[in-house]
Amino acid sequence: MRIVLGVGGGIAAYKAASLLRLFTEAGHDVTVIPTDAATRFVGTATWEALSGHPVSNSVWDDVDRVNHVRLGHEAELIVVAPATADVLARAAAGLANDLLTGTLLMARGPVVMAPAMHTEMWQHAATRANVETLRARGVIVLEPASGRLTGSDSGPGRLPEPADIFAAALAATAVATGDAGPMTGKRVTISAGGTREALDPVRFLGNRSSGKQGMALAEAALAQGAHVTLILAHAEVPPPAGCDVVRVDSALQLRDAVLDALPTTDVLVMAAAVADFRPAEMVATKIKKTDDGADPVITLVRNPDVLREAVVARASLPGPLVIAGFAAETGDSSADPITHARAKLARKGCDLLVLNVVGADLVFGEDSNEVTILSADGSEAAPVRGSKRVVADAVMEHVARLIAH
């Protein structure tokens, strides 16, 4: 595949060398177009050595070949990494003041941009507007990772790992060519992570969810060609590159995000660990110990059953919607976990229910999982054991079969 790799002028430009190596080792023919600022971080000799092609960022080189037209027409994929705030702004405005932006205007194939910048720049209203403009035009703008940035600060704005950009770029190409898999063109919404229910400004009720299984589900859906929206509560791991991310904190916020997504989604997978209860009220000031030694009394109220509400709301939607839920269960004196899960499947009314047997040392935070997939059609329960990605692939295969029917 012929790929153009655009490199913006940020410190993360050095990571683009690893991305270039991934593309070339996979057999792709890559032409690198760094911005002038990018060559201050990584010289053209590096790009030429790794790509096997001469490198230029000027429209005045090889004028007889009209490079921005030729490269834009020949490229089957354009990836910009890092996509700085400046590159995003110029691309959104349709400027063509260097070889990279001129090539972007001539692009016929998919375009993937991997942003990298300081958190304040990423969160600035101008950058957010530019991102929305590009996405509305069909450009895939990945979510940046969170972590340590150039200085001592940290937060969202870190370049996604080269392997994640590589996977997202190839998935975008597969979708564009119709070769991605059984969920090509489908919109999948996945909730992930654990909700937090505020007690006061500094304390909350939470749970042990790491978000790893939800992230694996997003990766599996992307690999099958789906457009993925991740409704993300608190998680220990970053979201995979290539999905749209909606951040939430509490169960009520998650409920609103899920219901808002339903009219435009084909599949809903509820993998988030949603708190069953929340404090009846959040105290405006920190709850303090009292001199008399009295213990505070916290009244809890039920949170909405988001999965059940989604199933009820499905009846009013014009198109089909597959809904899968997760159930974290323990056995008790009345029944074993699978019996509890079957009862929950019937009560919730969803199409699939994925049973996790949980405990202090089971499932939460681990890299592997053991589940049982239960279907509303009464088919035999399907046990799955392995990494969380193996489990995610199995769940998505079940979802894909339901879509096909």
C-alpha cells in the first residue's frame, strides 16, 4: 500500500520514526512529508534512511512532477503523526502553504491524524472546533493518550503509541475498501470503566474496575471494521486509538451519554461497572470527624438501571439495535453465578449477557478473564477463557452473528 506519513513539528516527532518502521516492515511503501518545524526535531536523513525515499517539505522541489497533486492522488492512506495544533488548524482551514497541507487537500484515500500537544492546547476551544470540523469531513482524528508530556506536566495530549496508530490506520483503510470484517460500517457504542459517586468534594463511592475489558472490546470492534464510540468512566488504561471517546464520571452521566447515543448506534455493549447506589446528596464541604466521635450517616439511593432503560428505549427506535450487557456475579446460598446471570438476562431483556464471576482476586484489574456468554435466544452458554482481548473477540463474534441475522 502507498502511504504518505506527515510529521508535524512537535517533540513527539521522534516517535513517528517507530511508526514509519512498522509500516515499512509490514511491506508498505511510505513517503514521509515532515513540516519545516518537524525537521528541527528529526532530520530528513532519518526519514530517507527508514523510508528508502527522498524527503522534501517544499512545493518547489520537483516542480515538474507537481508533488502535492501526485502524492495526494497516489496515496492509499495518509497518516499525520504527530498532528500538532498548528497542523490541525491549517488542515481544518483548508490551507495549502506547504507540501503536507497541499497533499492533504488532494487526498483521495482515508486520512488519519494522531494529535500530540500540551493539554491546554488540546482542550482549547479553537482546537476542539478544528477537530470537529475535520471529523465532520471524514478525517479520522484519534484521541490523544494521557500521560507525561514534554515538561513536568501530564494529561491528555500525548501521542498515542506507534502500534496503536498503526492499527488504527490499517483499520481505517480496511473500512474504506470494505475489507475490514463483519461489522464494517456499523456503529458500536461501548461503555467502559467504573463510575464514581461523589460523597463530598474529595471522596466518592467507586469500584475495582480497571476498564481493561472495555478497552479490549473497543479494539475488537475496531478490528472488525466498526466505528466505535467509547463512553468512558474511570479507567486504569488509555482508550485505544481510533475510537471516539465520551468522558463520564457518575452513573447518571453515563446513563445520559448512553441514551443520547442510542438513536445513532447499531450495537450497544454495556461493559462499564456502573454503581448500583449513590449518596442521596453530595455534601458541599468535606465531611469531617467530629469531637464527639459520632460516625457520619450516609443515605444511599438506587441509581437507574442503564441497561434496562436502553432496552426499553430500543422499542421506540426506527432501526435494529443489538444490546449486550455484562454481569459481575458471585454465588450465594440461593443460587450459583450462572443461575443468577440467566435470571438477570431475562429481567434486563438484552440480547447477550456476559457473565463474570468476581471476587477480590478475580477479573478486576487482571489481564485475563473467564466468562460465560449467555444468549436471549436460549442457545447453549458459551464459556470463554483467555486474555481480555480473546474474550472481547468472542463477544464481538456473537454480536456480529446477531447483526447478520
